[in-house]
Amino acid sequence: MSGTMVTRHAAPLREQVADAIRTEIIDGALAPGERLYEKALCDRYAVSRTVIREVLRQLESEALVTVRPGHGPMVTVLTPADIEALYEVRQELEGLAAEFFARRATAEQAREMLELVSGMEQRYLHGTLESRGESKNEFYRLLLDGAGNPVLTSQLAGIHARIGIFRHFSFVDPVRVSISYPEIVAIANAAARDRNPGAARALSVRHIEHASQLAVLEYTKRFSGTGLVDGATHGLREQD
């Protein structure tokens, strides 16, 4: 790992370090199965062991880090079955969110959703990874606000935290980006314009099914050469 120092600013130091390590895991700079040594992380980020331990516990709760007795913390390794299991839950939750939005969103919330998707084409199709992520996050914020179910919002936030690396794959793949935007527009139109709960749910589920296929393909392609993915035994199953 190359030397990196976090910049002290208003955000809590633990949060800054967690964001930095999370980003490196999502970007693949820290590979699945890579050991995370406390001392090296302390030196790298110029923080105490207490901060690093808090960060590792947080990332473990997000399933980005696995702590195995006798081995210490490492970047979580997933199998294709692990990924599919995550996306099965994600597609049901997001389908439910789209259905609830169609049923419950106010006229103002529906208007905001339609304005968002009509104005995000440039930022999503032709923008940066950051602008795509921001646009998609805003889409989910509006969708969940309109769905009006805080339990659903909380559960989906947990899933999104665990699939950050796969959302990154979607944002860097130009073919997936070109397919994803019309899917987002279709979901928004069904939920906010047509107020069709069944169609909104079906379109959302299909959107996540496509994302799941890419997630399995890209994760396996990128990390199968490490000898970790196919034989992984310390992914989601040992954490859940």
C-alpha cells in the first residue's frame, strides 16, 4: 500500500480514515483476501491504533472487512453465490421501494423525481464516476423519501454499503452505463408519472437483475486469478 495521509477537517477522523480505506477496497486497490495490518494502517494514515480498530469494526459491519480468529482483519472475499445472495435481497427491497413510491409519494415528490431523471442524462451518461454516483444516490434518496418507510430505508442502506464495489463496476462499464440510464428513467416514469406500482416494481427488479449479472462477471474476472474467489470460505456466510 502506498503512503497516504488523511487531511484533518470537520469530519471525524475515524470517518475520514474509513472513507479512505472503503474507497480503496471498492476501487480494488486493496484486493480481496489482502491482510490489513494495524501498524501499517496507523503509519499510513498517521492515526492511533484506537482509530484503526474502530474503522476496521465499522468496515466489518459493512462486510467489506472480515476478521478471522488467528488471522486478523482482511479484505472480504466473496463467492459468486455470496454476490447473488446480496442482489436477491437488493432487488426485492428496491422493487418494494419503487412500488411504495408509486403508491405513496406526494405530487411534489413525484415532480422532483421526474425533474431529477430528466436532468441527469449528461451527468450520468457523459459525466465522471463521481457525478454518476452522486446522480444515482440522489435518485435513491428521492425514491426512498417517497416510499415513506424508514425500515426499508435502513435495510437498503445496509445493502448499499455492502455492494459499493459492485456499483463501482457499473459506473466504469460504458455498456452498463448506457443501459442503466434508460432503466432508471423507466422506473421513474412508472413510479412518478404513471403511478403504476406493479410496473415500477418489475422495472426496478429487472434493473437490479442486470446489475447482479455484471457484478458476478466483473468480480470473478478481476479476482479469479488470485485463487481466492472460487474457493472463498470467509465471505458472507461466515459473517452472517
